[in-house]
Amino acid sequence: MAFTGNYMCTSFKVEVLKAVHNFTNSTGNTFRCAMYTNSASFTAATTAYTATNEVSGTAYVAKGNALVNVTPTSSSTTAFTDFSDTTWSSSTITARGAMIYNDSASGDPSVVILDFGSDKASSAGDFTIVFPTGDATSAIIRIA
């Protein structure tokens, strides 16, 4: 099976209400971005990081990159947070999508699933995930 879209994980929504996740920059939890092959099968029901179907390649380390959090804020009735772009430098990787998860919380709970729409690759070059603008209409995590 393949990726089937972008999702904010349902378990994450419940965990937000239980105060499992802290997105505050420099004092909050550590969030990571792991990348996966087209064989990965993730939906909104995905609950935690898994190594199954995670990519491998030059300059990619299992569990992915640690992300730099942007402290949550709000605009009008929407709260949002974002991350700085992340790069695997001088890498040779092919990935179909990614998972952002909380590496500080017990069980590495998933936050969002990202579907790249097709395989993306780097060959002895940079593989960069560019996150959208951190605002109420575009941020990677928004609660309206």
C-alpha cells in the first residue's frame, strides 16, 4: 500500500487535550521527522513512530531529523505551530512521505503524516523538507 494523503493523527488530537505534547521552542519536547518509502501505509489512525518502511540511504539516520520548533501562537480563532525547514545534507534518499512524531513522549506518538504526492529523491545532494508559512492558514499544525 502507499501513502494516501496528509493527516493530523487522531491520537495526537486526544493527546493535546491530555497535555502530552509541548511545542514551546527550546523548552518543549523534541519532535522528529522520519521519512518513509512508498510501501508505508499511514492514515489518521497512525499512533506512533515505526521503523517499518523507513527509508535508508547515505546521510539518513533511523528516526529522522530532530526539528526546530516554532513556539505556538494564534491568529483570530486559529492556534498554530510550525517547524524550521529540515535538510539531510549530501544524502542519497528516495522517500514518498514523512511522519512528524514526539520523540520526548513515551512511545514516540505520531503528530502528522505528510504525503509528498510521489517519490522524491536526492543523489549525493540535499534532501530538504520545506514547511509551509507559519500562519493561521498555512502552518503545518493548525487548530481552528
